[in-house]
Amino acid sequence: MKASSVVFGVALLLAAVSVRAVVSEAELQENTAKGLRLISLEEGVDPVWKTEDDKLALKRARVNFFDVTEVYDPKTPIIVHPDSFAPAVTYPAPSHQSAVKAIIANVSLANIQTYLSGLTAFNNRYYKSQTGVDATNWILKTAGDIAAAYPASQATVTKFTHSWIQSSIIARIPGTMPGGPITILGAHMDSINLNSPTSGRAPGADDDGSGSVNLLEAFRLLLAAGFRPTTPVEFHWYSGEEAGLLGSQAIAKSYKASGTQVKAMMQLDMTAYVKPGTTEVIALMPDYVDAGLNTFLGSLITAYSRLPFVTSPKCGYACSDHASWYNQGYPTCLPFEARYGDDNPVIHTSSDTVSVSGFSWSHTLEYTKIAVAFAYELGI
């Protein structure tokens, strides 16, 4: 995830607004060939060309951005705010409490710890590093082994390849109505050391190893319980989040282009830290989310978690992968580890480990429960 301390002076638009495509195909090809990247820094403002070093400088300055180089289409106007075309979805109150509670009673902290130990063992999971590729293959195998253990589920685990070397991963539990709207749970697999991205140590235990392993355990729990949804449920592990939400943008754009309906998308990005001296809560992000889905998420937390939920301060422009889906007009939500500002202060460094003061296994366990409930209540 990207922590942001920059407040931009552009107000959110109240409806979808189209603006001209400001970069021609020729310019896009020419500058991309030079190694430049097209960066969107705020809503309603034209994207600008930056070097990779410029991108790192932005991250070090805690400035959020989309790297739109891979998804920019000069022939298509840019939609800068999609509120008016977001699907009108009504989310019912939780109604499968007996079934869900029986599943989450079997959540394994030992599994979560083993999964996270495997992910943090890689030197880093940077999207341009070989160890980032190795981490992708580890998730592919781990999720694939889970699916193979429950063949009746007909679950599949596949790579979504990109122009960079680290793929994203999609695990799919098919529905009895395979063409129905998909429920998506996402996390980002990559990690970064801002001092030395390619070779520096970046265990990324919290950012976002925590969300990644929540999804692995939720996937296992559902398959072990014989979960057969009515509409498909997908688990996504995104590549390149730390480089400008690259993987999630590519996948969200491809789903939109193919006309894929999405019932709801929930992002888990940092779920394991409780600031010493603060009250343990689950914080719901209020920006770049669907209000109705946020209300539904709150009802899930009340029904299935021991923790209370609160509304967080805003996390800002392009703060995590849910924003990629929101920009395509899909309903999104993001339950976060703490009120924004009370989150883990050592992310993007070699110190993002399970040993940091405030790292809590019992806290991250709650997000696995929420993931199971989200998948079950929306998939059935």
C-alpha cells in the first residue's frame, strides 16, 4: 500500500466526466521505448511522463499515483470519476451465519504463519526482480496445491501475465451460474525496499504479505468446506502494486473490456498491525469505495468478527488496488488494519517483519474471517 501525506486541491467531481486523450499513440510508443512512464497524480489532471527514478522519488515523498502506461488508450477518452456509471447494487444483510461461522471456526493460525513465512523468505517480491517472479510462482503453487486437494470444487489457479516479468495470480471458484457477476477478493503480492528496489531486502510481512496470506487461508477454508457458489468467486494476487497499481489496473481494464460483471471487489492491503497504545479496530476506507458495499462490509464485521469497525480517514488517490476497480466503475471496499495514520510505519523497508512492535497474528486472523464471509455471503 502507498501511504500519502499529500492533500491535493482538486475537489472530487460529482459525475463521470470525459476529457480528451492528451497523449497520442505515437507519443506513447516513443516515450515508452525511451523507458518513460505515464503517471496520473490526481483526478481530473492530465497524466505526465516520469522516469523510473522519478517514480521512486514520488513514493519516497509519500505521493500516490497510477502508472497508466500499460492501460492508456489514446483512442478512448479518460474517465476521471466513475460515480455515475458504477453499478447500482443492493447488498442484503448477512443471511448464512450458521454456515459461515462453521467455516471460520476452522481457520488455522498455523497455516497463516506458514504461508507468511514462505512469502517473507524471498529477499523481496519486487515486480522487476527474479525473487518477485519466484514469489509469484510460490503463490501459484501454494494456491494450486489447495485447489488440487479439493478437485470437486473445480477451482482453477492461473497466471495473468504482464509486460513485466512478475505475473498476477487468479484463483477462481466457478459458480453454478458461471455467467453471473463475480465476487473478487484482492491483495498485492509484491513488496519494495525504497532504498534499493531490485536487490534490497523487503520482506513485506504486513505490506502486503498479510493480505496475501489471508486470501490463501480463506481460499483453503472455502474449498475444504465444499463451498459451491451460485456466482463465481475469485481471489486475486496482484503484481506491481508498489509501482503504481500496475497489475490490478491491467486486470480491471481487461474485465471491463470483456463486459465482465463484478458484484463486489474487496481489497486486503495491510491487515496485521495494531499501533501500540491504540484500540484494536477494523477501519473501513471511505474513499474510492461503494457506500452500499461499505455498509454491507460493516454488517459482515459485526456478524463474524470479534472486532468493532470504524470509518477511517481517507487514504487518498491511488492508495491501493481497489482504486483500479473503482476507476472501471465496479463497486469496491477496503477494510484496513487501523485508522489511516495509525498504520504500520516501517513498510517499504527491511524492517517490515513479523517482529515489529505492533504486529499481531490475532489481528490479521480477523481479516481471514471477513474474507470467508465476503465470499460466501456474496457468492451464494
